[in-house]
Amino acid sequence: MTVLYSCPFVPAEWIAAHGLRPSRVTVRPAHATAPGLGVGVCPYANAFLQEVSVPGNGAAVVFTTTCDQMRRISERMDPGQPVFVMHVPTTWQTTAAQRLYRDELLRLGRFLEGLGGRPPSPERLADTMIAFDEARAKLRDARGALSPRQFSEAIAHFHHTGQVSLPANATPASSPGVPLALAGGPMMSHHFDLFDLIEQHGGAIVLDATTTGERSLPPPFDRRALRDDPIGELAGAYFGHIPDAFRRPNSRLYTWLRDAVAERGIRGIILRHYLWCDTWHAEVQRMREWDLVPVLALHAEQDESLGIRTTARLQAFLEMLL
Amino acid sequence: MNRTPEQISLHEWDRLHDDLVAAGLPQPSYGGPLSRHVPDGDLRLPRLRYDNSPAALRLWNFLLTEEDRLAAARTEGKQLVGTMKDLGTVPVMAYSSPSLVAFYPDGAWWIPCVMELSAGLLEVADSLGIDESFCPVRAMLGAFLTEAHFPIPDLLTCNVGATCDDFSAIAQRLNGLGYPILWWESPHRRAPDPGEASVELPGGFVAPEAQVAFVHDELERVRRALAHIAGRTITDAMLAEGITTANKVRSTLDELRRLAYAAEPCPMPALEMLIAEMLAIHFCSDRDECLAVLDELLAEVRSRVDAGLGALAGGAVRVFWVNPVADLRVMNMLEQAGGRICGTEYLFCHALDPIPEDLPPMEALARMALADPMTGPTADRADRICRDIGLFGSEAVVVSQIPGASHCATEGAVIRDTVGARLGIPVTEIEVPPVADAMAPTIRNRLDALLETARARRETLSATHEPVRTTT
């Protein structure tokens, strides 16, 4: 059985170790609002709901609480489809929050068993974690050899399928553009065109800090700890290290960005947020005031085709940086 | 003085106030004519209709003088605690210490309404990147930065986790501006798994014991922080006493709601009842006076019910209201359209339910916090709404959407579907901005349509001698 989800705090290896197929969905745009959703619904949440609630697809769906709309939209699923809502703590500085995340993983495990999954032995879990760890290492190693778009699409493909599939026609940027970071929530399938547009205007995304991209990859596991306490290592790597805007406080996101900006010589940040996404929207002005590098905010719409306004704003931003 | 209960204008209240004072009406220290608040900027007041009882006058004056009480508390050397988002839990803890006064910075969301946008708070929020796509509670940012509406608290707490993204994001923005915040977490309340130990929460929801234990530990962190600024331990005995007093407020309010929402004709208008319910969240910065204000209001309602008198005409359509309105005037609008409030769920029903007194106090508070309707599925909320509709005999439901609020995009349909399927009563959704004057014709049209539908249903049921179906 396939287990669909979109949140980076759901560890794929935990699902795979239970013998089920994890798939962090790359959502396609939806062209209408799903029944029962009103004004103010996030375009991504709407599209995700329509992507995963296909009658008869036989898949289970995991929602999390990192986004209020995604949590609530779980109630609009067909009652016949298995649904699990995982609480990912917003706070992170207490041992209680860390323990709660681990307990939620164990509860997710019981849900997976209910779907026919087998509880993994520590060895099986550790082996699965190593396999995913190696796949992520392979992805990270490919960063310089691929174009920014190819790299981000390869990460999204890995999330979606569990497979690392690097393009045969790897095309690293021919001329180095202005190094930029792309930050924000999850990308939809058609949003990757943005990479091309940026490149056309003289920029290059050297850090994909969206929820779909590099930011949401957990760090490499500690191999010794992994053998001693695999579930503890899994929880620590995901909950303890993935920076995100929803966390309270979300200072780690800024620390992580600051380090990445320095390491990769980033000269500007493009922050994309969906209309009605309070979590990322609220960071736009703060990130500007942070004054590390210039910030350009872009709305990411459900039916976004990279229109004249986006193009013009990007162009102006890059002209300023060139 | 014998007065017939009715709704009157601000101007009429001033004349009545003078008459009452001349007749010897005793007034609290914060008493006086309501219109004196208008030069302070409360420009909405002349556009509202008020109940004409001295109890209502005291209620309004109590509400509109909170800032003075906070300033006085600071002068007396008390420590101020801003309790954000939890709507009723941390204030009970704070008031258990004589050195602390809690208030509710989120309450600033009504300032744009009460001051008819003249305070510029939304503009401050705009300038901080928190625009109109956020809930009107963004006004709180402006209130912090201007320091013109409440003193900056000595401790700020904020409930996060399974709450709403608007508030969490706005509080994070505040934190990013340099205001330290103690974050405490509520997990998404879920149904217990088969075989999992569970407990019943105040209000009837059920939650796993493990979730209650988690919230208990979170509240222990809050207790330590409160004790730190109070300069002394807050013992279980102090908390137990605090819970007992909070329950006095809640039981007074409970009786008030039962009388005001069930009696025919309606003995107390919607606006005064909305304010009375709000007091339960944080006691409007003076717990003892809050109880006295509610006691007087209850006495007034009792006497009206005993005399068969109402502030509204009899036969009004009995409406259950979901979510607080950003513009207070809309509550008047419902009554002008021929409706009356018979049941509410203003997103803080957990602040109205009695806190268990037969449990260790922190356990009782944890259960109460987890009963917050925001933390659980909307289906739970809809269940409770159906139950309360049965209690109050409501004939129609208004789901009042809060512009930009993250929970509003999905909850309306869940509530509508549940209420429709179980009770068959009409439901409408309206959206109410902080100053709804431009939207008034649209809102009024929707309310008229709802009330007409409810009246038609009432006539049909009456013709067929069927009782109005209001039980789940």
C-alpha cells in the first residue's frame, strides 16, 4: 500500500521499514476548489486534498499539524480512505516536545500496522534508514553537477518515489548567475518553471530552501547511534534538525539560512508563499528586516503560470543584484 | 425607577444615566455615562444599541476601562501577564497568585471595531508585513508597538500547536521584534485509540490520558514562569482556590446563559451577553469585580424572566451563533432583523465549562486546556454545537467567519453539514470585518434569508403539530 503525505516531518524510512510505500506527493495544480472548502482556503491545501483523495486509489494519507489548514482539511477526506493526523510539535526546545514527536512516530507505526504493515525490528529499521541516508547523500553529491532545476526536481522525485533518479543530460548552469536562495512552503509540480525564469534573468538558485527542497532533507544519521537506538536517531534527525517557519520560536530557520547564505555566497532570497499561508507570509517582512541579503516576495498561486507580474518583479530584483 | 427593558442609543443612555444618578444609583469607581468613552476614540459606541439596565451600564463601563485597571495594577506593584491564545487557562493560574494580573492581548482584535479604525493598529500591522490576509487579531501587533492600549506585560505566554496559524504567525512576528514569549503547546486533540487510556474533558470531549499528561507538563512550565515573576511559589492549594473562584464566574455565567438564551421573550440582548461571555476568559483584569458585574447582570435577567419581560419583542427567531464577530454592531443587526441569540460557540466554550474541582488542580487545568475547541477536529465542535442547540432550542445557525482566519476556510462546511444532517435547521455563513458598514446590506440580506427560512420552518412544524427538532 502507498502512504501519501506532504510534510517533511513524516520520515519516509519509517513507512518503508513497515513494508509500505512512502510517497511525499508532488502536488499538481487544482483548477477548482474542492467541495466543502470556503473562501480563504490555501491553494496548496486544496490541491493536495484533490491529489490524494482519488476514490479507489487504495492509498492511505498522513496529515500533520505543521499547517492549520492541512490539519483541518484532513476532515474533508472520504471516510472510506485511511487517514492519520500526526501531531508534529510546534515547540522544540523541551524534552517533552521531542518525546511527543517520538511518541507520534510510534503511533504512526501502529496506524501503519493497521494497514498491513509489519513492525520493523531495530535491525530492519536501521538498514532502511541507511538505505535512505545513502540515497540522500547521493542526491546531495549531485548538487553541483545538475542545474538548479534538475537538482530540485531530483529531490522532489526522491520524495515522491523513494528513488534517486538523476537526469542523463545533466546540465549544470553554463554561466554562473547571481546566487540566490528560494525559500517558502512546498512547490507544486508546475512551480519548477520558476527556476528557468530566474536563470533567464541572470540568477541561479543555489539553495532550495522550500519545503520540497534541500531544507527538508534530514542530516546524515549518526551510524553508531542508529544501531543503538534507531527510532531515537530517526526522531532526532527529523525533529531535531529540519528548520521550518512553523516552529516556535523559529530562530533555527534563520540560523540555518544565515549559515547557508555565508557558505554559498548567496546574494538574495526569493520567498514564495501561497495566499492564505500565514506561516510563511509572516516571515517576509521579518526576513527583510533581518537585512542579511535582499528579499523578494512572490505569491504562489494555485493556477500560477509565471505571469508578467512575477517576471517583472524577478527581473527588477535581479537587475538590482547584478 | 421602573423601566421597561429595551434597547436604547448611546444618547438615550446618557439621559438615562443622569436620571439614575439623580435617583441615587450607586456607581463603581469606573462608572459614569457611556458617552465619555467616545472622546477617547471609541467611535463605534454611538452606532450601537444597548440594554437599558444599570447592570448593562456597569458591564460596558467595566469592559471599556480595562486599560485603567492594568495601569493601576502596575502602579500597585503587581506583575502583568499577557496570556495569548489560550482563552481561559493561564489567567486562572495567574489570578491564583495575589501578585499577578493577567490580561488578554488578543482582545485588541476589537479595537479596530470599537475605535472605527481610527487607532491605526491595522496600519501598524500592515507595516510589519501582516496584512489583511491575516485575522483581525493582527491589531494586537499595533497595540504592542504603540503601547497605547495596554501596558507591555512582564510575562507573555502563547499557546501554540493545534491552534490557528494566524495567531501563531503574528505572535512569532512579535517575538521577532524582541518581545520574549513563553510558548506552550497543545497537541491536536484526537480520539483515543482502541485500548488507550482516556479521560473525559470538561464539556464532554474525550481525549487520551497521554495528551492530558503532556499539557499538564506544559502548564507546569507556565506555572514556574508565573511563580518566577510573582516572586513566590504558586502552590496547588493556591491554584485550587483560583479554580474555585473561576468556577464561581463560570457558574454565574452558566445560569445567565441558560436564562438569557432560553427565556421567552429574550431578557438580555446579544451584545451584552457576548461581552459577559468574554469576561470569563480573563476576568477583564479584575476577577472579583468581574464576578460582581456578572452577579448584577444575572440579577437583572432573573428579575426580567420572573416578570415575563424582555428586552426584545417576543417571537424572535432563536439563533445559535458560531465564532465571535469582529464588528460588534452585527449582533445588533441580527436583532433588528428579527432574530435573537439562543446559544453561542464563540471559540472559547472551554472557558465557560466548570473546571473539575475533584482533581489535582494542574490535572484539571490541563483537561480544560485540551477541551479548547480549536485544538480538536471541527467535527467535535459541530457535535457540541448540536448538543447546545438542543439545550437552547435554537431554530437557525449563523457561522460568522473571521476574515483571514485559518480555521474558517474549512469549518463552515463541517458545521453546516453536521447541523443540517442531524437537526435539519437552516445554517448560513457570513463574514464580518472589523467595521462591517460597507458589508451591512449583504450581511443583512443573508440574515433576513436565514430568519425567513427559520420562520417558515416554524410555521410548517406548527401546522403539522410537530415539535421543533432540536435534540441530537
